[in-house]
Amino acid sequence: MKSTALKPSKTPLKVIPIGGLGEIGMNCMILEADEEILVIDCGLLFSDLDHFGVEFIIPDFTYLRDRKDKIKGIFLTHGHEDHIGALGFALKSGIDAPIYCSTFTSLLVRERLKEYDLNDKVDMRVFKMGDQIQFKQFKVTTASVNHSIVDAAALIIDTSVGKIIHTGDFKIDPVPFIGTELDRNVFKKAGDEGVLLLLSDSTNAEQHEHSMSEGGIYPKFEQLLAAAEGLVVISMFASNVARMSQIFTLAKKMKKKIAVCGRSMNQNIALAQEIKYIHDVQDVLVNLDELKNYPRNELIVLSTGCQGEYRAALARMSIGEDKNITLQQGDLVLMSSKMIPGNERAISKVINELFKRGAKVLYESVHELHVSGHACQPELKEMLKLVRPKFFIPIHGEYRHLVHHADLARETGITDDRIQIVTNGSVVELTPDSCKVTDKLEETRVLIEGREGSEMTKLVLKDRRKLGETGVVFTLMVRNKESRLIISGPEVILKGIVNEAQEGWLIEEAKNIVKKIVEEYESNINRGEGESDLQEDVRVELRRFFNQNLGKKPVVVPIVLEM
Ligand SMILES: [Zn+2]
């Protein structure tokens, strides 16, 4: 496309992260000129509050919804859930803008939006690497980067105040297996032209060594597969097409068969075949129920569940509940993935169970079966040196990662006054000479229950937490509407308070307390002294009673039915 001059913005350009800065996950960045907004990524964060029913957390889209007519495009750097997973919620909340993404990302988005019945309603525009997309106040040039998913992009964005580079998630991989090494010239050229602001991935800012190459997995797998005495199960992220492709290549070479276990793994292999990243595998792929027809040491099972998810295939195999695969002595399980912080306990449980089945299990902390998709210190420095930005904001990381990335930037010669460590909700104003935080948006996250997702408020979460910690006491009474006297009850029900053996006397005592309150309440009415707050009195007295006897104040729900 022929580029035209960008219309100047009457206000400073705003850069507003509403997710992904200060945590790993739910990446979402807003670029706002006076007339136009671009959104970069729209991801979710898997929740560590799942025991309270919170399945995941998404950015708060209020700011965008209030300015939805200004939004000209949502750019997705790649197809990981923490970059695309909240898209359905954004669209459902009324945000309606074209979605720009690469081919593989578009397929993943298509599948994801089907779940929300939105796939026909979106305007998806697939870009190739190097494409330029022109708006009135922005011009976006896409650039290929290496990552643990194919078709990942960085964005080079021309604005009227200057050039901004958003790296997306990236690493520099000389042997990515699919695709080519990140083209340094693209970033150097931008640097030569002058970059006002670099926004760069901080996930691995604490790692000193250059990240390992995806292609480095190949010889390790080859060695392990050749030596296999039994069935080999390989568990990995379903989105890592390059790794799956390596396993298919090895299987072909070694005349082994592959069966695929798990919905997302099947889906992504089909998508990868659709765009020929995996091809000619009809002779390799077998159905799960055909496994018994082949010698055990010629079989590879690709499986989901590398994070210990209890519903996934690997967890089922570990407890002997998979209908097609029964592990035995001599089998080998390769966990080819990172243990995501927070999942260690669940993963450990699966590993322990797999060992109990007699299988040998190799995993990240013991064997190098996984390489990270994120740039480590040498690559981060290289990016900084190629781009030579005037201002730098580290993105995608916990606060400590952002701090370490800022240190690296200083080492490359960017002075302190040109580095901003900002977190979600910060409003950064950018002019050709300055980059500073001028405002802070309120709460920037929304808790979601279930995949279809209703929103959970903080109050509900607080209640669940309290209920979980202390349990709940219900009291039930029936009151005559006219006379205002109690005609039935009280009944007392305890949930989650004490063990059954102790329950009896507590219920009796609690009933007596309520009865006394009722007596006083009724005598007040009979004396014509008006009505006391029966429910509040029950609540206060029972909380006191349980606190005295059990040392905790449960939630008390006094129910008074009127008849
Ligand atoms: Zn990613």
C-alpha cells in the first residue's frame, strides 16, 4: 500500500497497557491518538483463584467501550491465549473493530470465536509479515519474530509523534524449525530511521544465557525415540506447531506411528495441516483405537495436559482412566513444556502417578526437553541495540521482570530518565520529547466464571473466600404478617462449620440463643414497644457464640419468612 502522511494528533499520543504489565498474561495495550485507537493483543490470564470458581481473568474493557467508535483495529501479535483469549469478551462487550493478525493466529481466533458464536460476525484481516496497514493517524508494519508459536509478529507503528515498536512475545532463534530467524535488518532499519518508543517482551529478563533453539529439541527427541522400549507419550503445549512438526518429521524418518490425544492438540494439528506447516502425515497418523495393532515401541502419543490439568489426557493416563492408553513398565513419558508457576503441584501429582504406573518420566527440571519461546538477556540487549529507542517501556512480565529489563536497557546506554516502568492502567503520554505517566485508570481486571463467562464481582469473591474459610450458619423462622410474632422455628443449619460429631450440641445451643432473642423480641411487641431488628440481633449473637466456642465468626444468614 502506498503510504500517506499521518494526520497529527491534537493531543499527546497515549499508550495505555490494560493488561500484561506487572503480571504474565492478559496482554492488552491501547495506543490512542485524538481521532483513532489501536488495540494490541487481547488476552486472558488463567486464574489462581480457580478454587473459588474464577476460571480466568481478563482486562477491563470499560475504557475501550467508552471510546469504541475511535477503535480502528485490534492487532494480535500471535495466537497464544494470553494474547487472544479475551477477544470474545471484548467483542461481546460491544467493541467492534477489524481484527488484524497473521495466518495461523487467524485460524486459532476463528476456532476460539466459534465457541462464542462470533466467527461470522468479525471482520478478520489476515496480514503477511512485512505488510503495511495504513490508518489516518497510524501506519503499522508487521515483522516476523521467533516465538513458541508459528506466525508471531512484532509491530512497527508510525505515529505523528514518532515510531513505536511493540515486539510482541519474541526470541531470536537461528533454528526455529518452522520459518526463519528473526530478521535483524528490519529492526535495525527502524532504528536507523529513529524509534521514539520500544515496548519489549520482558518474560525472560532474568535469564542470563541466550535462549535455546527450538531446533535443538530435535536431536534429543531423536535419541530418546530411537532408544524407546515401549510406548512414548509426549506431552506439550498444543499451540507449539514447530515442535509437533519436529515429532512428525522424526516419526516419518523412524517409521513410527503417532496418535493424538486431547481436543486442542487434534484441533491445532488440523489447523497446522490447513496451512501446510504439518503435511504428508496420513501414513504416520493413527487413531487411538488402532494403537493395539502396532508394536508398542513404534508408537508415539501426542498428548495435552502438560500443566497437570486434571481433565486432560495425560492426567487420565496417569490414574489409569484413559480408555485407549494403559501405561506399563517400559513406557516413556516426555513432558516437553515449562512448568507454569502455580501449576507445579498439579504437574507433580501427575508425574508421581505416571511413575507409579511403571512409566519412566522425563521433565523440564531434570531433562532439557523444552526450550523457552522468550528472549533472554543477550537477545533483549540485542533488540535494544538494534532499535536504539529514545524511550523504553518493558512490557509482558511480572514487576520484577520489568525491573530487570529496565536494568538491561540502562546497560545498553539508555539513561534512567528515558525508561519508564509502568503497570496496568497507567496512562503514558508520548510526545517527540517526552514519555511520562500522567494518569492511572481504575481497576483493570475482570474475574470470569466458566468459559462462557459471567463476570464475578469482588464482593462475590470475598463472600466465597469467607464461606470457604469459616462456613455458614442458616437460621430459619416463620413470622405472622399481622401479629409480627414468630409462628414456627427457629431451625438452625450449619454448613462447613465443624465435623458431624460436634454439630449436635452447637445446633442446640444456637437454637437456644435464637429462642431467647425471639422471646425478647416478642415481649417488646406485646408491651407495645415496637419491633427490634430480629435478623441483625440473631446475626450478632450467633457470630459471638461461634467465636467464643470455635474461635471463628462464620457467615450467618438469618431467614425470616412472612406468612
Ligand atoms: Zn506468547
